[in-house]
Amino acid sequence: MTENLTVENVLQAKEQVEKLEIKGYSRDEIYIFSHSKQRGDHISDALHTEEVGIEEQGFIDSIKNMFVSRGDELRSKMEAAGLSAHEAANAEAVLDTGKLIIIAKK
């Protein structure tokens, strides 16, 4: 089961993470994406949510992401977190507007 949410800021992200926990998701099953890598890392650290890494993506895709654009990296990571290629492309376009994407995956 995968849930995909869009929020405007970190306060809304915190509220949604808490709602997802009530639904039974652990923080290890919740991923927060931002177009800015630094912003995304800070939010994930502050809210104690998971980051997509080698376990979710696989070794080859993780290495490949070191050499592609941020948009390609985000789409790849969102697919690894449970979105289809089409959903990931749409979500990446939303990130371009400065919003945050939250993906919860069981």
C-alpha cells in the first residue's frame, strides 16, 4: 500500500506524518521529497523520516543517481518509494513549484 501526499511546508508535512502514523505507518515507511536536496535532508532529519537509499533503489541505481540531474534522481527515488513512473514524473513537476511530496509505503 502506497500513499502519496503534497504539502506546502514543513509544518504541513509534520501534520501529515503524524496522521500517517495514526494510520499505522512507521517513520521508516515515510519518505519526504523536496526539489532542494539540502531542504529535503533537513526535513527528513527533523521529522525522523526515512531517506531512499541503496536498500530501496538497489546499488546500481544509487550509483547512477550520482551522475544524473536532480529531477532524474528524484523520479528514480520516488519510483523506488512506490510510485509508478508516471506518478513520479507528475510528483517531480509538483516539486518544481516548491512543494513537498510525502510518500508512505508499507
